[in-house]
Amino acid sequence: MASAGRTSRTGPGTRRRAAAQVLDRPRPGAHDQLERAGARGRRPPGGAGVNEFVETLLSLTWHEPRSSYDVVIIGGGGHGLATAYYLATRHGITNVAVVEADYIGSGNSGRNTTIIRSNYGIPESIRFYRHSQVLYDRLEDETGCWIMHATKGLIWLAHTESAMRAERARCQLNNAMGVETVLVDPVEIKRLCPQIDLSGGGRYPVLGASYHVPASTARHDRVVWAYAQGAMERGVHVLQQTTVTGLLRDGDRVVGVRTNRGDIAAGTVMSAVGGDVTTIASYAGVRLPVRTHPLQAFVTNGYSQGFGPIVSDTELLCYISQTARGQMLIGHEYDREQSYSRQSSFQFLQANAVKMSYLLPFVRNLRILRQWTGRCDVSADFSPIMGFTGVDGFVITTGWGTWGFKAIPAGGEQMAELIATGRTPEMIAPFALDRFAADHSMADQGSTGTR
């Protein structure tokens, strides 16, 4: 993928670099990230007694709700706050309220596994998530907030010949779309991640992988805070502990929201809710082809060695990365049964720990510190739903499945443009709700969590 300062390739050709050339390129480590943060004028996590997870520059001023706003956004997670931020910064629309039932980032934005990537399986998704990666690359400079963004690379393992063909096709499509993904053999995998057992515990031998070079991570709560602070500095109101109990209607048009703190009129209402989106949409009379599933993850105690890349396995349905604290963050596919529950289970821990130990034997010596559960809104074709709903005054961003965190910047930017201009941006036109009525599927199961 092309970063801000590098010319992107439009497709594979004679100048395409070999996998070895890509692998030999130096990768930024934690020390580089700290130096970069200091160079940008923000306080890096240094000094005696300083906790790197305390946002020393955070400055949020809370407000009481007004009786009306130009735009009311339901959901104070990443997508809602990013939309408010881009409405203010790109379009000068600041009479905006973000309504959150709990506290900002308390939903899926604070419960994800922080992976940012664009190695998807259809051109429309690749284009969208590639743009989101570019915005993530620039976010620290744009907001002045340190989000702990770190480029790590993603190893996408294959255990069968059919999986290798799929990864080869992924690499070809990704590179044709300007996203840097290369096919690597077991020797190169071992170079990238020495801890991997290439025999897969004798049960899942690794034949190869695709290596998605620009894959990265960022601290999820810092992303939420960066967008919240940037929006609020420009006059946006963020209303916490404000539960939406209905929508105000004037004939066929939505004209506001009903909350536990009173009614609020609005020119446009946007739902950026995670987990309860079908309930919010039902207030407007909109039926969504969305089902909700729990998604669990856990972290271990610190692993003393460095673990550079993100490792994902679509056959074992698990993925792992190392946090800034050195803990191993491990995720899995979403639960098969539909539910709004955020209850974690021992069965998940047991099954996932066994699978991960096949690939990375060292995890057997680690202890599980905590686990948690988010809620995934999964559309009928696994792709997001963004844009108009057919009800005047009501727009929506949902159906993110396990991919929502990756899409926060691009999703917010594109929805802000849609609200400000009244027109659907070209980038998100394929993800409109009416595609289902037109029988135009955007099927893309390009995720470990949705196989």
C-alpha cells in the first residue's frame, strides 16, 4: 500500500519487487514510534513514573444537550466521532451532536483487536480499506494526538494447496489495486516470525502465506479520544449517558431523536450504533439485512521476547499480535449463535488457546489475564452498509462485522461527505443499502473472524 510520502504502484509489472526485497526492508519498531511521536511535538511515553496509557494532552469539555442540531449522530464510538470530526474539519459543519448511551468508546471501538489492514478479496473493499490505512497513517499528524500507530505487517497463513491458490490470488488482486501483499514461503515466514512452528504441532503444516506489508495496529481508545477531542475543539457536542429511545418523525421524514434527556431536533440523523442497530433502524421503519454475533478476545501476560508481525490463520480461525505492553492479544471468529450478549465464555478460551498453541508453542507458558466480548453486526454479504436508507433525514453506517476499527477514518470521512453534500461518494456507493434489493452482492469473507 502507498503511504503518504510514497508513490503508489497501479499494478504488478516488470518493476514489481520480489518477496525477498520486501522482507529485507527495515520495519519501524517501538523505539522508532516513540521517536516519531516526540518529533511531532507530542509528549512520548517517557520519563520516570509516566504511564504510556495516560493521555496527558486529552482535553474534553462536556456539554448539556441543546434543543436542536443540524446533525445528530447516534453512537459515540469510532465511526460516530470520526464522522463528527470530518463534518467539522472538512465541511465546516459544527452544529453537531454525538449521542452516546454510555461513555465514548464503551462499545465495539473499545473491544476490538486493533488491527488495521486492506488485504481484502474484492476491489471495492480493497480500495476503501486502503484509503482508511492512508488516513490512519496521517491521523497523528492531523490531530496532534499520539494513537500508538505501529506498522507490523500481517502474515496470512495457508495450510493446503487450495489455500495457497487463494493467497496467490489475493496477492495478485491486492497488488493490482496498489496494496503491497506478497506471497512468502515457509523459510521467509520463519524469518518474519521465528516463533512459528511450521509443522503446526504436527497437525497443521504451514505451506506458505501471504504477507500484507502495511498492516498495522493502533491503540483503540486513543483513536476514539483523538476524534472526540478534535471534534469538540471545533464546537461539536458529545453527549454521554444519553440513550436514544426513539426517533422523531414528521410524516415520512426523521426530524430528530427522543432520548432519556429529552427530545432533540435534527436536520439529519445518522445511526453509527454497534450491536443495537436493528433497533434504532426499526424506529425509522427500516429493516436491515443484519444479524448480531458476539466476538470474543483475550490477552495474556507479557511475553518477554519481541513478536513483530500480526499472524492470522483462516483455517484455525485465530489471529495474534503483541501489544505495546508485551502482552499477546488473541482473537477468534465470532460466535456462531446470534446474540446481543457480551458474556465471555470458558469454552472460547479453551478452544482458542489450543489452536494458537499449535502454531506458537510459547503461548502454552503464558497466563490469560482477561477476556472480553464485543458485538458484530454482520450483513448478509459480509460487507458494510453505508448511506441513505430510503427514509428522508435518516442515514446509516453499519454491517461492519469484524472490520469496523480498520474502517473508522474512511467510514467517518465518507459519511461526513454524504451528509454535507447530500450525495453518495463514489467510494462507498457499492455499499449502499439498496444493493440487496437490486440483488447486487458484495460478498467478501476476507477475514479470519467471518469464515
